[in-house]
Amino acid sequence: EEDEEGVMSILKYAENAIYDVCLPYIGRNIDADIENSITTAIEKVLEEMKSTDQTLIDTDQYPAYDVTVGLNSRRNQLLGKIYVYATICPVHAVRQIEVEMTVQ
């Protein structure tokens, strides 16, 4: 059975961790190399949540996490807006949760 409070706590922790990764890139020209760096850094944080904290879990149907960092229009790249799309599978949930964030 799903523990809603636990799921929300894990979701909030993941959102804050993603925000912390993206924060140093705000105001920088977000190009393809920086996009890859951000994606790798976010995946590392989520992998730690999976392996160390054990708050994310692989299931038969879903992977523990999946991350996509979106490159924006040239104007938004110069403004330093970062669009992050992630799906996570918290240990207390029976489903994946989609997270869509804009960090600016």
C-alpha cells in the first residue's frame, strides 16, 4: 500500500536536490555541453537516492528514475532557464511520478 506522506517527502527531497544541481548554472549560456553536465549531475544525485538512501527503487515495470534536461530557445538559454523533466519511482509508491521543473 502506498504511503502518501513518505512519497511526498521523497518527491520534495528529489525536487530540492535537482534544484541544487541546477542552481550554479543559472544565468549561464545553456548549451549542449552544459545540458549534458546538468543531466549527468542530476542522474548522479538520483542514483545516490537509489543506492545510498534507498528512497528510489527499480520495479518490474518502472526504472527508479529517468531524467531529461531540455534545451530551450536561444533567448531562454541566454537567460539561464533550465527545464528538467524527470520520472521517479519512490520506494513507498506503486507508480512512477512525473516531475516537471523550470529552474531560473
